[in-house]
Amino acid sequence: MAKNLVIFYSRKGSNYVNGEIRNLPEGNTAVVARFIQQAVDADLFEIETVKDYPADYKACTEEAQKELMGNARPGLKQYLTDITDYEHIVVAGPCWWGTYPMAVVSQLEKLDFSGKHVFPVMTHEGSGLAGAPLALRKHCKGAVIGEGLAVRGAEADSSGETVARWAAKNLQ
């Protein structure tokens, strides 16, 4: 059986859900990452930025857009440095301006993905996978990019069965 890793960034607190701003005790991507972990006994690595994003949702999206437009690499509290033991790696994050948050890129560029199978997972409110597969092709040099999974953030809490089916199909 393959050894699996989920690298993820998730935003709790003020989030856009079903057309309104809601306060989430746990971010949607963290919920999905946990479902993957349970389905295939994966290890989890949560990306955390040194500087917190603004608590206000609109201010957060504005900062995220500036980071994307400036090709920023936000500093992380901790970097994963070795993925040698893993065959399958899931990269999960919320859809921010059509792709992963730049903090995800900060992490991906520190790793050697040669020969790894990498799978995009994105939580969203209507964008699906958006640019996630393209981002992985760009930032995970040498990897084989596998089938992705898009989960509507508003449905994250109830997506356990869907996520488990996807994980069983792709990560075994």
C-alpha cells in the first residue's frame, strides 16, 4: 500500500459560504484533509503562515490578490523539507483568485517531487478545481499529476463519502 501525505492550507474564521460571510470554527480545506486522512491513513502537514491573514474576509481576499499579482512567497511557520517516504501527495487548499494561496507555493517550491504522484484538491464556492492542476504542474517539477477533487466549501462537512471514494480510487 502506498504511503500518503496531505499538504494543505485552510482558513478558519471569516469565510464566504453560500453567498454570505460566515465564521467557521474549522476551515473547509482542513475538514476535507481530515476526511482524506481517515480514508487512506494519510499523514497531514498543515501550512501556516508566519504573518496571519486579516481576520476580515474582504481584507483577506485583497491581500491574497496582492500576493498573487506580486508572485509573493509568504513565510511559513514551518516547512516540510522531505517527502522521500511518500508515493502519493495531495495538495489541498481553498480557491483564492483561481488558484492555491501563495503560501502553498511557498511550501511546494521547497520540495523535490521527482517520481511522486501529486493530486490537486480544492475547496471552492463555484470555481471547481480552477487553476490547481496547472499550479501543480508548474510547482511540482518531476511529479505525475493525478485526478483532482473539487469540494464546494459549503458542502465540506457533508463530503466525507465523496472524499473517501475519491481517495480510495486514487491513493491506494
